[in-house]
Amino acid sequence: MDVMLIAAGAVTGLMVGLTGAGGGALMTPLLLLLFGVAPAAAIGTDLWFAAITKIVATRVHHGHGLIDWPVVKRLWLGSLTASALTLVWIKVHPVDHTAVTFLKTAIAGAVMVTALGMLFQKPLHALGRKLRTSDGEHFKAVQAPLTVLAGVVLGVLVTLTSVGAGALGVVFLAYLYPLRLTPPRLVATDIVHAIPLAIFAGMGHLLIGNVDFRLLGNLLLGSIPAVIVGSMLSARLPHALLRGVLSVVLLAIGVKLWESVTR
């Protein structure tokens, strides 16, 4: 047992339960910067960490009837297909010195894009609401294909970096479903989409040998009780404020990670 790893798991689990974000965007950089875990192991382990943590959160959300299953299925259509293709690419390009640098750079970029997406979530939601109400027929016509495309983007990012399923997923859904998904439904729907994606990608990384089970066990000891608490509090706390704080933290972490790569 490692107290620091358990604490890191607890903090991340709490954020996942509250906001649906942080499983990869927060945990993977922490593993790289604070614990010195190799990029491939950090990505593979975090995918399983995120999947198991979000399964626990989903049981709480499902009990409240918050999940929008048609939206989840559209996301899966894009994300699982893209994840399979990305795993093939990873298998064909084994991890060497160049690949390690690439992975760290990709993670840093994904974290910063995720943070910026979260910062601009409110304007994007407002834009989506405006388009939905002023040109509803056209907006609804492109809603489904754009949701599948969003799934493709998430599938590539999550499989390659373990980042994006929660944070960017919520941003995409806030824009695409501004009237249909209330904040609690948004969080619950995004979490449910992320689970099979994380398991699918995580299984590929497991077969490649990128999962550290000792590390995973310590993280889950902290995250499982914390994500239950976060999920129970999710509908009662101000989502905008929580995600704003998380986005600023992620942006700072992304910049720090980028600096560590470019030194």
C-alpha cells in the first residue's frame, strides 16, 4: 500500500464523481510528474483505473435515471471503432525512445486541449442552444453524425493518451445537446460512454503489457469510496464552478508536463 497513490486515487475519484472529468486528464499527468511512471504504463493502468472508477459512479447515476442511452450509443459507434484502429497503430509502432517522447507530448497536448475545452464549455453550450432554438431542424439533422464524429475524436485520444473521455466528452455533449441534457444527465451520460471505451482500449494495452496491477490496486483503494461520495453530491453542487477550477488546474498541469518534455 502506498498512501500517496491512494490519496491521488481519492482526489481523482472525487472529481470523476462530481464532474465526470479527471479520470485520465488528471490521473495520467500525476502518474508521470509525481510518481515517475513510464508513459505507456501510465496510460494502460489509467484506462483500467478510469473504467473501474466510473463503473462505480454509474451505479449511483443509473439509480437516479440520469443516463441518455441513445446519445451513449451514438458516441460508442464512433469511439469504439476509432479505438480499435488506434490500438492496431500502437501495436505496429512499439514503444521506443522516440515513442516515449511522442506519448508524453501527446498527453500534454491532450490535457491542455481538454482544459481549454472545459474553460470554453459555457460559450459552446450557449452557441449550441442558440443554433438549436434558431435553426432547430438543421441542427437536429447534423446532431447524430456530429455525435459519432465526437466519438471518433474521443476514441483516438483516449486510446493514445487515456485523456479526454470525461472532460472533452462533456464539452462535446454540452454543445450538441444543449436542451436535452441537464448538467446531472450530462455527467451521467458521459461517464457511461467512457466505461466500454476505457475497457476496450485498456484491454488492448493489457495485451501489449502496459498495465501495472500494483499501481492500479493502490489507486482504486482511494478512488472507489471517493467516487461514490462525488456521485452522490453531483446533483447538489455547482458544476460550472467545479469544472472551472478543474480546467485551470489541468491547464497548469498540461503546461508543466509540456515543459518536462521540451527541456
